Amino acid sequence: MAALAQKNMSPSIESVAFHKDDLPEPDLKGVESLASEIQTEGSKLDDTGQDTSQPSAYPDNSDDPWFRTAKSSSAAAAPVTGMASMSLLDNDGMPSSSSQPASYSNTNGERTAGRGSVSSGSVLQSTIPSINMEGVQWQLDLEDVSIKEAAERGGIVFKHTNYEVSTRSFTAMVVRRYNDFFWISNYLVKRYPYRMHPNIPPKGFPGLTRFSSAILRIPFLRRDALVIQFFTNTDEFSRVVKVGNLDTDSEEIDPKEEAGNTPWTEIKQTYSGFDDFYGQVIKDEEKYRTQITALEKIARYKQAIGDELCAYSDTLHLSNTPIESKTGSPKFLVQSKAKRALNMNLNELSMVFSDVSLLAKSQGEVMKTISAEYLRRLYDVVISMKLMMDRMRLMDKSKEIQRVSERNHTNRKSLAQLNNDLSGNGTGSIREQQPDRASIERLERLVKDDTDELQKLETEQQCMEVRFYQELARYKCYESFLQTHYHRLMEDQIKHHTLVLNAWKQALVNADNLPTNPLDFIS
């Protein structure tokens, strides 16, 4: 077809079929140089040490628009600032287990390696490594799920509302009831007790849409087998749970593997500030609640201002019907030229007031449905963090570890004392030594049981501490969404005030055209 086009012939399928025996050869100039450039670029990539044989984390041929969004967003914002010293994270938001030190970039493009590195200019560089995560989870304005009420209600005797749940990434539509959403919420708490995940909202598809989209934004929840079944299996979800034989137990992790190259002293130090972080989360909760309430009030005020402007506009709009005299002289009922000009311009002002009324109402609607909604999603993140920390408070093993450790220490001392006494009474009778051996065996069993229990408790505590370190980092990263929120809010304000300003400028022209000479109204 390229050759046909170059010969000024029609580049169509019919032309190709007609000239199949005498097709011209295309003139592809520069192909050799282009191929050499591509080969040169490929060799440059190899020189940097990159493994070009590995597939991309976000394949271009993926039919999932969220993965494409994540690819572009993560590439555009590779270095993410967060905690003072955050470990390298993998796609699940967890620290990487790679033993190689993370590399960092400063503002001058210099590369440093390891923690506490110093550049050639002896300036201390940031020890915050790049975060290799699916950036889509921070983009709270993205929605992968749409939910609407089904036309038919479910149930034979006791009717219930069904919801049609459609997902773009899974390209599926399933029917679920509110109890199914409630069940999946409880499952997430049981399966991932030490992680943040969305909290179930009250009944109603707006809240359920926000809840479902939040689940699919989080990478480790998006890949959960039961979550996938929830959004893709068209059977009744209660039946899926019964026959699916899916794992619903709490996740098991290796804390050392999860920690990766992050020093345990850093994880311990972070967990030691648990109460301080909890206080900050409480402040964040109050802050976002106040902001949401304020935006909702402003939206209501805008709606009220729009209604009053509309009422004012109605008083300025005058009908063009002639006035018929029933009593008095008709002379004074005849409208003067000034009066007609006054009425015409007042009608124009009425239209301006009506336009400003609509603008005020639309601004209020935008603030309620977009700006306040964005803050609600951040508020949901804060509530998720607060609930996770509440669970951690209840499941903290520190006091139990201390109690078992003290008991184990006492038993070990008693066991050592009995062993010393037994070795000192070696010349005594067997009857005198027998009770000591029984006590020793009992204490040995107690020490062994306490040691095993202590190891189990310490492992659980380490799992919770490393999860808290990771989730705190993820929680702080959500603040990056504030840029999207405030950019949209300021942009909407500028658009609104620009339109209102133009409307008032037009009103000023109409106001200046109103007659000013009093005598013109009686002439």
C-alpha cells in the first residue's frame, strides 16, 4: 500500500488485489539508518546494566487501562518522597528483599548508593529510595467500578436490593447484594489484619462504588483470589464461597523476608512511636472531617445564593403586554422612550442574574460531588489506617512476650538450681535423688514450651511491626493526592469566577445603558 501511495495510486485492498502480479516496490528511504539507530540505542541500554530480557511490569499490550495508567504515572513520578528512611518497595508496596543497596538521585542528577551516601560536593543526600509501586493506588480520583441498582429485587419472601457491579479492568459484570459486600469486608479484615483496606460503607451504591474502587486500587487486594472471584464470578457469591475452597485464613509472612534490607532497628524505632502516629491519624481524621463539612456547607450556601439570584432575576423580568386603563387618564399609561429603554435593559439584567444564578448552583454542585468527594476518599484512607492501628493495639504481643519471657527466665533459674543440687547430692540414695529428677523433667518441659511459645509470639510481633512500618509508608504516600484535589478545586474556582466576572461585565454594560435623565420618563 505504501508503494501504491507513492505511485499516486489508490492504496486500497481492491488495488492490491488488482495489481497483485505487478505490485511496485516501495521506496523506504532511511530504513537502514533507523535500524542502526535502534541497534545503537539498544546497545546503550545494555551498557547501563539493565536486564533487557525481563518483561516490563506494565506490558504495552495489556488490555487493562489501569495498568497502563500505573505505568505512565509511575514512570512520571519515579522518585517519591515519604518517610525519612523508607526501604525499597515492590509492587505490593512491601520492602524488596533484594540484598543490593538502593540507589538514589539528587537534584543535580548525581547517583549515590547505599544509606547515608555523600556526593562529591560533601552534601548529605536524601536516603529515600525510589518506590517501585503501582502508582494507581494513590490516584483516588480513578474509578474502576461502576455500580447501579438492578431492576429486579432478589429474594422470594424477603426481598432485597441487588446491585449490578461492572469493572473495566476485569471486563465483567456481576450481581451482588449488600451482604456480599459486607462479607468481603469482613474477609479482608480477617485475611489482612495488619494492613489498610477500605471500610464497608452504609447501604447505597455511591458508597459501595467508592468502596469497590478502593479495593481494586490496592495491588495486593486486586490480586487476591477471593476478590477476583467477587468481581468476576457471575454465580451467587455465597455459593462461590461455599464451593470455591478458597483460603480465608490470615496471611502468613516471613518478617525477615518482608523487611528485606531495612534494618530492624529502624522498624523497631518506627513502631516505638506507635502512639505518636496514632495521635497524628486522629488529627488527620478531625481535619478531613472539618474540611468535608465546610465544603458541604459552602455548596449549600452556593445553592441558596443561586436560588435568591433566580428570585431576584424574576423581579427584573417584565412582561411586554400593554397596560389597559380602567380608570384615569390614558396619557400617563403610555410608555415613554426612556421607560421602554429601561425595561429592555432591565430584561437584559434579568438574564445576567439568571446566568449567575445557574453558575452559583453549578459551583455548589461541583464542590459537593467532586471536591468534597475527593476529601471523602482521603478521609476513608485515614479511617482505614485508624482501624488498622486499633486492631494492632488489640493484637500487640509485647506484654504477653514480657510475661512469658519472665516466666521462662524464672523456670530456667529453677532448673539450673535443681541441676546444681542434683550434681551435689550424687552420693545420696536413689530415693533422695528421684524427686529432683522429676522436677527437672517438669521444668525442662515448661522451659521448652515457653521457648516455643515465646518464639511464636515474637514472630507474630515482628510481623505486625514490619507491616506497621510498610503501611505507615503507604499511608503517607496518599498525601500526594492532595495535589490533584487542590489543583481541581482551584481550577474549578477560576473557571467559575471567570464566567461570573464576564457575566457581571455584561451586566455593567446594561446598567450603564439605563436612562439617567428624570424628565425623559415623562416626555
